[in-house]
Amino acid sequence: MKDVDIYEQELFDAQGNVKGKMAILRGGLNQDNPVAYMNDAVHKYVGRKMHSQYIEISMDNPWVRIVVSDSNVLKFKKFTDQTL
């Protein structure tokens, strides 16, 4: 998967402990079937680890995948007018 670029970021709790990881995989631009190519790339990246995967649906962009591990152990807070 030499044409796949990966950005990784660890996810921390309030005490600074690593609780998971988020990764953005981008690639397959010159592939005949970028969906299958990126499916394979994600499979090779995560192996057998439980994860959540997100695809940029609104743009129908098969070249970018977002993978998050251990999201079930993250402490979430209520949504109260936060902005990006």
C-alpha cells in the first residue's frame, strides 16, 4: 500500500492517559476500484483490532477513511453549544 498516506493521533483522557487512536487513511486515487483498495488498506492497518470506520459520505469520497479505536472507553460530555 505504498500510495496510502496515514495520519495518526492518539486520543487522551483528561489525565493525559492514552485511551485510543484516530487515523486518517488517504489513497487509491489511481486505482480502478478505490473502494475495494481502501477496504483492503483499512483491513491491513487495523488487523483484528476492534475499531469504528467512517467514510466521507457527503462527498462520496472513497479515497479517505477515518478509523477510530477504543471509542467505547472515551469519556464523552454533553453537547452544549460547542463549535469546531
